[in-house]
Amino acid sequence: MTKTERLMKAFENEKADRVPVGFWFHLPEDMELDQECVDAHIDYFHRCNVDMVKIMCDGYFDYPNSIISQIKEPEDWFKMIPMGQDHPFITGQVKRAKEIVKRLDGEACAFYNVFCPMSYLRFATSDELLMNHLRQNPEAVLYAMDVIAQDAALLSELLIREAGCTGIYYCVQNAEEYRFTAEEYRKYVRPGDLKVLEHANRFSDSNILHCCGWAGDKNRVEVWQDYPAKVINWATFIEDMDLTEGKAFFGGRCVLGGFDNRPQGVLCSGTKEEVEAYTAALLEKHGTRGVVIGADCTLPRNIDLNRISWVVEAVGKYGRGE
């Protein structure tokens, strides 16, 4: 069975020859753009023999809309207009993805990281400014997030339709318990989230939803429970919801994860024997259908790649049955 066949079987909750594996990490800072970045993705894929490639958007975190530098008062957000498909923010990412997909030559599926509109806005300004303006003039900030959603939706479309990605790895954030109530999140953030995800779904039915626990704070994960994605990835350790519990919570869809991505987790700090034993225990507890072994989030940039290989090898030994 090819890596693509294996992954698609998992996505459909069907039995594969073994459980697929996928991990990723931020690249060294001098590889954020251009050919070195492409080479690093391909080299890692072959070195660790993972079953999928999640293409990192390193170098493209900030949403570079020129209007943002002019924002002084909340009402200024009404000046925002989409950057459009010819902006380097979009063309550069599509170019990166297209080259990686080309180099993979059908050997595995590729998914490109796309952030939700509120996160792009937060990266481009600051958490404090965004939340203050949202409290003062929610309509203005919602207008800006809708503009960003138009660009993120277009980016997602082009990544799939032109670059050839299997789908997007859609990162939703900002649902920390201290930030919003569930009702507030659904009112302010959900519209932009869904505008991007639903547009991506028009071009691929294999998109991954990443419910990010980036800050280490518990999220109101119920706000993402009905988001329409084929596969769900969340911070199992932060949300205190393991793969079996999450599979039920998210309606039986394919789940991705199992390992803590933080330095104290077994993958980053355990011995080879401990990593292998933990992998076997994951498969024993959570089964081998509709599961992709991975991590809660991005692994540390400096992780020893041998550790990822240990997981791949252990899954090859223990991940073939139920």
C-alpha cells in the first residue's frame, strides 16, 4: 500500500496495512523562504519516512496588508481591502507548495498550513490592540477579519487547485477560556473561520482542522466541534481529551495526534524504549482505524529526527492490526 493510499484509508476510517504517521516542525530561520525551505521539507520526508507532508508557512506568519500600518483607531479597520492573488504573500506560498508537491511526485499527500483570519490579524498587530478594538468597535474588526478571510480563502483555493496540495491544514485559535465565552467566539470568530474552511472544502474533501493549543491554555473546544473537516487534530494533553474521547466528541471523524509536542513530552525527552512503548500503547488503546499518529502541534525546531524515526519504526511493528 502506498503512503497516499494508507493515509486516505485512515481519513475514511477504513482499515489500512498500518497506521500512518505525520509530524512536522518549524524549519531553521535561514530556511524560511526559497529553495532551502523546499529542500528541507523533502529531505525530512525521506529521512524519517513519514506518511504525509505538512508544508510549513514559515516566513509567512504576518499578514502584510499595507493598510494595517495605518490603523490607529478601531474605525480605521474599515479601510481594509483584500491583497488579492498577485500579492507576494499568496504567490510565494503557492510557489513553495507547488515545488514541494512536484518533488514529492505523487509519493505522499501534502497539506499546507493556513491560519484562521483572527490569528493572521493578531500576528500582524498585537493581541492587546486587537482585543481592545474588538471591544470598542466589533463591527470594524469583523469587517477586517472578513477581508482577511477572503485572502485566506483564495490562498487555500490556489494551494489546492494550482499547487496541487491534497488539502489544507487549517489552524484555528483564539478560543482560550479567558478570551471569549463560547457565545462570543461564535459571534465574532466563527464567521471568518468558516468562510475559509468552507471555501477550501469546495476544492478538496481532505482538509485537516487543527484546534491549536499554542499558548498552553485550555480552549473552548466545543466551538470547533461541528467545523466541517475530514480530519481533526487538537492538543490532547492541554485539552485533557485523548484520541478515543476526541473521536467521539468530533463525530467519529479521523483523528490525528497522540504525542505531546512539548519538550517535556516522551517524544522529545524519552528514551528510544520509552518512545516505542508509548507508541505501542497508543495503538493498543485507540485502535488502528481512523487514526493518524502525530503530535498535538508543531514539534520543537531542534528535535532530533531520530526520535520521529523511532515512532515510524514502532508503528511499522505494532500498527498493522486491531
